[in-house]
Amino acid sequence: MYKRIGYLDRRDEDLAEKAKLMEVVDSLSKQKATLNDSLTRLKIRNEQLVLSQQNRLKDAYFSISESVRGLLAQDLNRQDSFENPKKVDFSFGDNRISVDGHTYFSASSRAVLRSAFFLGFHASAMQNSYFRHPRFVMLDTIEDKGMEAARSQNFLRLILATSENGPAENQIIFGTAMIADELNNEKFVVGRFYTRDQRSLDFR
């Protein structure tokens, strides 16, 4: 009789332990399901963020490309590729800019293209609030490579129009030795005009 009672007691204890184990397993299963759901949501969210970043990057590249294209179209008729450009492509990694697939230009046109790219980037930064680029640009290569005065002065007017028509507060600093007459005043000019005899650094 006592053996029978002892057996039943052990069986009850075993059943109680198994019941506790089942509760633990059930709780862990629920936690696993919850974690799997969270993991799935995080994966979906991460994919959405990656896609959003890719789309934003495409939009940024397109905005810059369109800004540069618009500036080139307003250049004087000195470079056939600039007169009615359809597409401007660029690569930061390759340090390359092409206009309708063309990458070879005259020296002065390369100077215009380079300055137009920086100015176009600046214009896009003003137009798109998500750009992390400061609304500031400094241009000191406008007149590289034998630039003629009329072409340089035309580009200076584009600089002024870009700044004044921009939707955000901005600043553009540029150096020139061939300033347009309407810009040669205290509103736009800082400092004196430098010449060979009166250099920018005066050590006297």
C-alpha cells in the first residue's frame, strides 16, 4: 500500500514537472514567434529604407544633372555639346562628367563645365532640403585655360541669377579678372582689383 502511494506521489511530481516544462516551452515558443515577427518587420523596414535611399540618391543625381544641363544651355555658343544638351552624366568615383556621352572638350569648355557642375550642385542643394551640402560654393577656376571675357562674364551672370533665384539663403564666392560691368560695384565686389603690379599679397 505504501509503495503504491509512493509511486503515485512520484508520478504526480513527474507530471507537475512536465507541466512546468511545457509551460516554459510554450512561453519560449511564443517569445520566438514574437522575435521572428519583429525580425521580419525590421527586415522589411530595412529594405524600405535602402530603397528610399536609392530613390533619393537617384533624385539627387537627376536634380544635379538637370541643373548643370540648364546652365550649359545658357553658355555662349562656343561648344556644340553645350548648345542643346539632353543629358549630363557624372561620377564622383571616376571623377568624370559627360554631356550627351561626350567627354572631350576644349580647355575653356572644360573650365565652363567644371564650374557649371559646382554651380549646378549648389543650385540643387538649395532646391532640395534633404541635401546635406551647405548652401555655399566658391569658384576660382572660371577663367582657366584661356577663357574669353564675354564667355566668362556670361557665366558670372548665371552665377548671380542662380543665387538670387534660389529658394534658400545661400552664398557664392567667385574670383574673376574680367568682371561684368553691372557686377563691378560694392554690392558684389569685396576688396580691390589685383594686378601684376598690385598683387593680392602686399609685403611692403
